[in-house]
Amino acid sequence: MYPFNSSRSYIRNAWYMAAWGQEISRRPFERIIMDEPIVFYRKETGEPVAMFGLCPHRTHPLMDGRLIGDDIMCPYHGFTYSPQGACVRIPAQDSLPRNFRQRIYPLIERGGAIWIWMGRAEQADPALMPALAEIGMGVSGWKTVDNGLTSIKARWSLVIDNVMDLSHVGFLHLKTIEAPAAGDTTPLDEADERIRCIRMMTDQSADMPYARQAFPENVEPLDIEIGSIFHGPGLIVTFLRFHTAASRGPRRLLGVSNHLQGVTPASPHATHDFSGIVRNVRLDSDEFDDWLRTAVIKTREEDVEALEKIEPLVDRYANARSELSGVGDVSAIRVRRQLAALLAQEEAA
């Protein structure tokens, strides 16, 4: 499946965003992840639960079920399941299946989000969680603003390609981000623990919309870093780092705005794209929160339009070995190779 040679559709042994924390409550709801319907709810203690979302009796969706304490009861025939997956009640029957377990998915709640492990539960390792503190999630002096979820009718690898090559900001997003220099600035590609692609746009106008909102009192030109960091198949962070202009004296970092891209496969040809902003500027400004949400939505609409035009074409026409690439693709290609290695590793296992 393009752009990989593997027959596998997903990398399962990784942590993916399943929901923003406030989405999960005492009212069950369902989300399709990697073709699997999953019902989410919270126990009375507030701890989140993720369970295979169809009743194993007659396949009725459990999202319509009722919580009885921490257990969930299917609305069709009343079969009831504990948060550990055991069948704890069958109406008019005293005996219960001892060895039955409905699938339960490991979860971690961190940084205001719920993270799910889609591989084998016994292999779920919290140490493999993305380094959220590095980007400010849950860190004092930073603010996280969630921007919901966008459903994209395109495969997860196309979404990752999109956010790893931000040269498209200078073309696709001219009406929203208004940073034409992003397209013609030579990228700096780095690869150590994580793959990074960074562009430094020098002497940018203080009236660039994002800069004006972040620093409303500033009248001097700015040097703005724009880039992407690959934290794993489930999370890419794009960022803007605002500096004083080196042309006016020693460059100083003024502030950072990290944009989370939680990339979670829904199906082979559809992706959940969780969006959030973590910043250390104007922390108390509700006005800036609202502006960021609106700006991200508009930008995401442009991305979605492009990706959904590409998706139906790639399996028929695209060839990863012969397609034309440029200097802006170096980081994205590195990421593809890492993803291909993870797919091969899981296939071998």
C-alpha cells in the first residue's frame, strides 16, 4: 500500500491519540480506530476505559449501552461487561463464561489527551509514549488549547507526508498563514533521536497575522523558524519559533507555538487528525485562543481538500520509487523509511 511495500495497513505497536480528555465521560461513545469500533467511557473514579465496541452476543454497538457502576450493559439483551472485559451478567442465567474476555485497550491519559495502544496489550509500554514534556504539554509556563478532531478521507501516511514537508505553507496556505517565504526557504534537515525539518524565515513583517496576534505590541521585523518534528507514527509537531531579527542585533527567542498533529488511522483510507496548540506566549489571552482555533480550522480545510484529492489517485498512479522529489522532501523520506522499518518489524513478528 503506497508509499510502502508492506501489505500491512497500520503500525499497531505505538501510542496514538484516541480522544481529547473532555470527550470521554460517563456517557459511552464510539470511535473507529484501525477499522475497530471502540467504545470509550469513564469509570466512577474518572479513569478512562476503551473496550471493543460491539457486544459479542449479537454484535449490537455498546455505545448505546448503559453504565451500571463501572460495568457496561448492552441495550439489546442486557449482557453486561466489566471494565476488565469479563462478562459479569447474562439475564436469567447464573453461570457465566469464566475464560471470556472482551478486548480492552491500554490507555494513558496525559497532556489533556487520551492515548491508546492498538497492539498486543502485554506489549504496551508507557516508556514509548511521545515526549510530551518536550513540547510543553502539561508543563508550567505553557498552555494547551485543543482544536478538536478533523476526519480526513485520506490514508495516515499522506497526512504525515503533509506535515513533514511544510514548504506547502508557502503555496497551499497563502490565504490563511500568509508566509510565502516558507516555500522558497531552504530546509535544514536533522535526524538524531527524532527527525526534524526546520526553515528559518528572516526579517518577516511584524504584521504577519500570526506574529501580530502573538506579539501585538511588536513593531520590529522577526526571524521565524517554522518546522516539523517526528515523534512517532501517532504524533508530529509543527512549530513556529519567534525570534528578534538577527539583522537588528543578536537574535533572541521571544516565544514558541507548537501545533500538535495527532495522526490516528481510522481505516486504510481515512484518518483522525487531532489538532492542538501548545504555546508559551499570551497564556491568559482568550482572544488569542479563539484566533488560533479559527486559523487552524481554516488551514486544516485547505489541507483536507488537497489530501482528499490525492487519496483516490495514489494507488493507481503513484510510485514511491520513481516519484519526483526535491530538497524539501528529505525529512519526509526519512520518516517514510522509519515507518517502513516499523511495518516490516511488525510483519516479521
